[in-house]
Amino acid sequence: MDDDYRDLANRLFATATAMLEDAIGTAVAGQSPRLDARRLGDAARRLQAAGREIAAIAEAAAIVASLGLPQQPKKHRRR
């Protein structure tokens, strides 16, 4: 894998780690028995948004990682 791709993938994983750490804080806060329904809903929406953002970062990391894989020759189909 090219060093630039490896560096980018590592940075994406570092970003995902930071986002997961923030999401943990949101998930822990949502466990409080003192939260009313509105605040629980707010925490749930923040957690959903974090999940979507983390999924996008993971997809980008997977794409970057695939750029470092040997490419398979394309086979032509006969008709």
C-alpha cells in the first residue's frame, strides 16, 4: 500500500476513534434516570447522527484500503 493511502487510512481511523469516544459520552449521558423524554430524544438523535457520520468515515477508510489492494484484471463477457 502506498504510504499516502496508508496515512490517509490511519487518519480516518483516528477520526473515527475520536468520534466514537464522543458518542460514548452521549450514550452514557442517555442512561441517566433523571432525563425527561425530550432530553432522551435529543441524546438518541445525537447518537444516531454520530453513527451515520462514523459509518461514512468507515466507508471512506474501506475505499482507501481497497486502493492499496492489487487490482484484478477485468474479464470481458461474451455475448
